[in-house]
Amino acid sequence: MKNDIDSPDNPEEIRGAKEWLRHRMQRGKTYSARRDQPALAARFDMEQARQADSFDKCYRDIVRLLEELQKVNDSTNE
């Protein structure tokens, strides 16, 4: 990826995210989900991602499910 990429103003409006990434690769490089995913994941900003409504809802739902699972686990271990 190029080093001077700014985050999109509204990432939820992007259609074709892989194409968006491909256009922002360094000259002569191609985007490969398998090869590039570890580097992208290392740069992932949870706080920034949670500013997107759909991601924040997913995050809250996962937290709720984990909390429910923890309660079930705690009650079976008593």
C-alpha cells in the first residue's frame, strides 16, 4: 500500500473495497487478499472502525453474545 493514503470519509459508502485497495497499491504492486491481509490487519484501528454504524452494531452484538456465553459458562461451572 502507498504510505500516504487517507482513510475514506465514509467507508460504508465504498462499493468494491478490493478495487478501492487495488487502486491504492504502490506502483508495480497488486493487491492480494491472502498476501496483504496480515499487514492490513496489523494497521486496523478498532476505534476508527467503530465510527461506522454497521461495524459498531456488529461489535456491540458480538460483545453481547460473548457476555451471554460467559454467563452460561459461569452458571454451568458453579
